[in-house]
Amino acid sequence: MWRLIKRGFTGGIVIAAAFAGFAVFLYLLYRFVKLMRPKKQREQRILAHRFYKASGRGRAAYLILCLEKALQFYQQDFTAWEWLLRKLWSITDNPENNWMDAWLDSIGVLLPSMVLTNHHGSAVSEEIGKAQNLYTQAGTAMIVINTILDSVYTMVGGWSPNTSMHDPDALDYIDSVEETMKQFEVPLPSSEIIQRLLSEQKGSAFGDPFDGLPFSALSDKK
């Protein structure tokens, strides 16, 4: 009798342990699915993003177009900003081997975070002085302008020779700029221009050089 009771008790323990193990397995599976869900959602968002298949240069061009829309919305003197806009647009058509470093060097010293915090000491170049005047007179418009300038610069700065096909990280900068523009009710570039850009500037990584000025409001000044 005692042996039967002992065997039954032992069997109960085994069964309980099996159920406990299965419960742990289900919990771990639930945690795994829960952790993977945000990753899957991000992948789906990336694949559905309208700029997913746009080249790096095409994405940069779009952010420059956003800057132009902000300048127009805040009624900035487009002529006064033209020199800086042309420096920004040079990223689309520079065919040189060091085009990226050259662009980053020329734009980096003109970022609002550099110009308005006086990191240059007493030696201020003519371009830095011009940029300082532009940013100062822009007033509260600089909230949007700075977001766009910083985003396009940081996005390009993150590129490297081994940048993956259709680099998804750059899409976060585009989303951030669009969110800021919507928050301050600044209109986005027209759908017609965006569709032209997307249809013409597809490609992995950086993409081939192209003339970006036909997309720009500066084309009206030719």
C-alpha cells in the first residue's frame, strides 16, 4: 500500500513539474513574441515608408525641399538664403570621391548650433557672419529651420561606404522633420514634386549624382 502511495506521489510530482515546465515555456514564448512585435512593426513601417526606395541623395534633397518650404512659410528673404541653399543642394550633384566629407565640412561650420553658440572665437569668416545674420533675424522660425538643417547634416554624417541598401535609419530623420513641420503647421513639399523625386531617385545606398536644382524653388531664379 505504501509503495502505491509513494508511486502516486512521485507521479504527481512529475506531472506537476511537467505542467510547470510547460507554463514556463508558454511564458517565455509570450515574452519572445512581445519583444519581437515592436521589431516586426518597425520593419513593416520601414517597408511601407514612401522614401524606403529613395537613394540617400534623394532623401537629402527632400529635406532641403522641406527647408525651402519652411523659409517660404515664414516669409524669409529667399535671396538672402540662396547662397546657403546652393551649398546644401551641392550634395546631389558632386561626383568627386570625397564629395561627402567636403559637403559635411562646408555645412558643419554653418549649422545654427555652431554659429549661434560662437564656437569660432574671434575669427569669424564671411559665410559664418552671413549665416549668423540669417539665423538671428529668423527668430522663432529657427525652431523648424534648425531641426531640418540638423537632420539633413546628421543623416549624411551617418553614411559610410558600407551603408546598407535603403538605409532605414535615415527614415527616422525624415519622420522627425515632417512631424516638426506639421506641429508648427508648415506645409510639406507638394505631392507633385515628391512623386517626381521618388520616381527619379530610386536606388540603394547614396545613389548617383543628379542635378537637384530643377526640384528647387531656386530654379525660378535662373
